Amino acid sequence: MQATEAQRAVAAAMSIASSLGLPADDAIILNDSNKLTLRLLPCDVLARVAPEDEQVAQFEIDLAQRLAESGSPVATLEPRVQPRAFERDGFVITLWTYYEPVATDVVSPAGYANALERLHASMRKLDVPTPHFTDRVESAQQLLASRDLTPALADADRELLSNTLRSLRRAIGERGPAEQLLHGEPHPGNVLTTKNGLLFIDLETCCRGPVEFDLAHAAEEVGENYPGVDQDLLRECRILVLAMITTWRWDRGDQLPNGRELGAEWLGQMRAELGR
């Protein structure tokens, strides 16, 4: 978020927490991108704050509750308040349990794969309306089709990304893989290492598709430890996901720190993968 918007977001989160009987005299920013993630003190609550027009908070809350009830490895909502989204000053605030991170140098690929497999097993039992993974591909394609939205992207790079998204979307569809509810972006940034084990966060990205689409967001070793994976499909999904996230970094409205530098780096990685 922009600095002035972030200040307002912090104030809104602290105000909501205080009004609910959760003392909030200080806030530590844990993550700042399109939404703000805060640790509120001394109540020790995790608050996620998003602009009103850029959130699907109630969907995420309902899904998190259902998954937690089934013993799925997901972060839980703050138990001291009603499980719902709160609105203040143009922001939507959700309150979650804060988990003290466990110091570790590395998360084992086997442990990561096991946690994701458990999450998928729980998700298979749920029937909730969600976008299809190809809807997200379509969003990236629309960005590439608009020079106004991606003005800094070179023509050759635009063509490469467009062709990659189009061809891999078609190739994956023609495989006819089994599909289910997915996390959508279970990359390491959306996994907490806690004393309760690995826990997934940020469920607003959920979609339907093959499990290989989820695995494409994790390290290659995770896919090697996940049972029953179609490795050819996984490779196609990895390149597709790389093309998507690269495209998003060239969106003129992208707020990821160092996003443009990452976009250039990922273009190089994509070319290398396509050349293999």
C-alpha cells in the first residue's frame, strides 16, 4: 500500500480491535502488498486489512472455518471475536490467530508435501463455488492485451507471455486432468512454520483445477514428494504459473516491492524453462 493508505489501514485495524475489547496500542507490519498484514499488540492478534473493493473476506472466513473444523492445516480465526469481516474507513479487516514462528533454516519438502496433501484431502470434501484456475489465466491474458495496463512491457516479452499462456492453457485442458478445490497460491510465503506444524494462510486465492496447479507454486522437491503427481502436467503448470506471476509484475498497479525487478528475473527463468 501507499504510505498514507497504509497509515489509515493500521489505524482502522487498531480501532476495530479496540472496539471489540482487544487492546491494540501498537501494530507491527508483517507484510505490505495489495493488503496489509499486522500483528496488533498487546492483544497479540493478526489483522489483515484490504481496501473494500479488493477483497473477498467473507469467503475466506467461511472457508477457513470449514477447513479448520475438519482438522486441515490452516491458520484459524481469532477466537475472542465473532468470525466475520469488519469495515472501517474504507477498509475490510479480518482478525486471525497470531502464531509465533518456529525458528528453522529449512522446511523439509516431505513435510511441505504432506501438509499440502492433507489440505487437498479436506478440500475435496467441500462443495463451494470458486473460480476455475483458467479464470486467473484469463485475467493475466487481459493484462497483456492492454498496453495501457502494462505500458512498460516490451513487445517481444508481451508476445512471449501471451503465447505461453495461450498454449499451456490449451495443453493442460486437453489433458483432461482430475480437478478439485485448490488453495490457488500455496507458495512458501503463504505457509507458516509453527509449533502446530505447517499452516496455510491466504485462502482468498482458492480456485478449481488439478493439484499440479497448486504444486507448481512450491519447490520442485515438494512435487517429488507428493503422491500420484503427473510430472509432465506439473512441468506445464510450473511454466504457466511463472508466466502468470510474471505478467502480474508488469501491471502498472502492481504494489509488490521490487515487483518490476522480479518480473524481469522471471522472464529470464521462463525463457530458460521453455528452452529445456
